[in-house]
Amino acid sequence: MAEPEIDIDSIVEETIEFVTVRPDGDGWVGDAPDWFGERLFGGFVLSQSVHAVTRTAPDDGRLHSLHEYFLRPVFAGKQLSYRVAPLREGRTFVTRQLEAVQDG
């Protein structure tokens, strides 16, 4: 029996679409897919968080370090709101605080 063909391009395109956040007022918003299960895994939220916070950093900046705490589960199929607050604007490093919220 032949194995089904896998369309890698569409898989990559869909993944990029889901980790992309878009501007929303004073923050960013991202969609949470509903096909993964009832709850999302932390790596998904982390990837959207990195996308949101790096969009507020200087163009020549790079991600150096991150620390993340998951206080509550993230449910699939509901939007996530990301609020980014600048904490320090140095010559070499900038520091940001990001808060991800779902359903208030």
C-alpha cells in the first residue's frame, strides 16, 4: 500500500499562519488552532509570544534570552491577546515583559 503524499509547503504555510500575531489596539492577537486538542502545548504559545515581542524590538535586535511561566492552561479555538511592555531600552539590550491573556 502506497503512503499518502505529504504537502510540506502547505504544512509550513499553515504553521507560519498560526504562529503569526497581528496588531490589535495596544497589543497583538493570535489565533489558537482547534485541531490540536482541548488545550494547546506551551511551545505554541511561546512561538506566538516570541513573534509578538520581537515585533516591538529594534530592527537589528536579536533574541538573547527568555523566561516564561504558564499560570493557566491555554484552550484551543480561542484567541490569545498579547500585551508587550518595554522595561528597559539600552544600547546593547532591550528588555520586554509580555503578558498573554485568553478570555480576560
